[in-house]
Amino acid sequence: MSDSEQAIVLWLTSRPGLQLTRKPSEFTFSHSEFLQAIVSLSRRCWIEKTTENGETWLTLQAVIKEYVKNQSP
């Protein structure tokens, strides 16, 4: 897993979701790396996409979120 994918997964474990159109300022990698990581995580079924009020939101799969939380020190 790439550094950008790891950062997104860890970020999503403590938040309800992420808007696809807005890369959080905490991420130091480029917007293209952000999108590439999102595509990769989607391909692996680690994140879910939902649409609410015309906005696309990304959330971490519940089982992945719990696993990551339990692995964190």
C-alpha cells in the first residue's frame, strides 16, 4: 500500500467521510496522487462512495475501519 493510501485510510478511521472533490489540507501529496490513491482503494473495495445532496462522499468500509482502529497503538 502506498504512503498516500495509508494516509487516507488512517485519516478516514477518525472521520465520518471525505468529499471526493476536496483533498484535505493535512495531506501533503499532490491532488493527482490523492485521486490515484482513491481509485486504488476503491478497486480493492476498502472505501465506499455515496452521494448525498449532489456531493460524492467516501467512507471507509466498516470492517476495515474497525481493523485499523484495533491495530493502532
